[in-house]
Amino acid sequence: MEWVEAGKVDGFPPGGARVEAAGHRLAVFRIGGDFYAIGDRCSHAEASLSEGELFGYDVECPRHGSEFDVRTGRPASLPATRPVPVYQVKVEAGRLMVLLEPVEEE
Ligand code: FES
């Protein structure tokens, strides 16, 4: 298990941001005062979820429109049927840290 820095908290605007961390491509979302991190690649085809529009806790894939819950990684609408990985995050001394081991869903 490895915590890596994804960036300074102040550097994240509300909404999504793409982050490269130790070879992982992540989509980080700032919603209110909270942060969420999921895999940036859509599980359906090649698209960057950090570029999608947010509706509450759902991000809409910019390519074909599947919505993924940023808290669980699960798709709420077709055409995607598989979840994307979800990563634990924490804020430490003004920096957003991401645990580079996806949370296992039951
Ligand atoms: S690439 Fe995301 S829904 Fe198709």
C-alpha cells in the first residue's frame, strides 16, 4: 500500500481533474469540501472521465454518456457495465494523498 501525493488541495478547482501519480491515471473530483478519486479511463472504451460533466456524485463519460458514481466507481447507465477502480484519499498538510491500491468492492 502506497500513499502518493496527487497535488496541493488548493490547486483542485470544483469538478474533475486528471492526475498522473506513480504511473496511475486518476480522475480526482472535488465536490463541496470532499475529494474522490477513481480510475480516469472509462471501463467501456478509451475516454477520460476527468473530462466528464458532474451531476451530483455522478460523472458522465464524455464519449458515450455512461454515468459513474465517483464514490463507488459503479456505472449507473449504459453502455458501460463494469465499474472503474476507486481509490482512498486523504488530506495531509494541504496536500491530497491517494492510496494507490483500489478499494475492493464486495
Ligand atoms: S467510452 Fe465511456 S461510455 Fe463509452
